[in-house]
Amino acid sequence: MTPLQSYKAGLSLAAEIADAQETSSPAAFNMAVKIRDEIREMNEGGRSEYLLTQDGDCHWFVIPADRQVEWDQLTTNEEFEIPEWAEEVCGGPGRVTFPFYHIRGHTPTL
């Protein structure tokens, strides 16, 4: 499941829960719980958050957010090898597009 698909599924889940609360329908609430559990299962073990970062030579990369500490340690060495989980942008960060974003420490504006 792509991040966009997860986002859309989450919106669908929110609508289901809202309908369940509004109508007090146990069937709708149970469906919402089932959808939530399926989304969790699909995302389990996968990485859904990425970030833009640079190496020590001003090259831009997209990396899994949970590997930032490892990335920071790698890039202290001038001759590090790019790991398979890092993707070089080959240009400025404006080449990266995404359907949703989150800035740590700030509330999303979307």
C-alpha cells in the first residue's frame, strides 16, 4: 500500500467511524474497526514516513525517517557508500513530490 493509498484508506475509515457514531450503528462501527485493523496489518513492518536530507557534499536524498540516526553517522565519512534504502534526488528537493506532508513539531496545514 502506498502512502497515498494509506491516507485515502484512513480518510475512509474516519468517515466510517463518524457514520457509526452519528447513527449509533454497531454494524458500521464494527466495519470501521475492521478497516482500521486491515490498514494496520498492511502497514505492519513497512516504512510509511520518509524525509529529505543531505549528505556532507550538499547532495539531496530521500531516506526512511527511522534511519536518520544511521544516515547521520554514515555521512560523517566523506567516502561513504550510499545504502540501498537511500535514494539520491539528483537535483534539488523541488524534484520530490508527495500527496501529504508533516513537519515535525508543527500541525499540518492540509
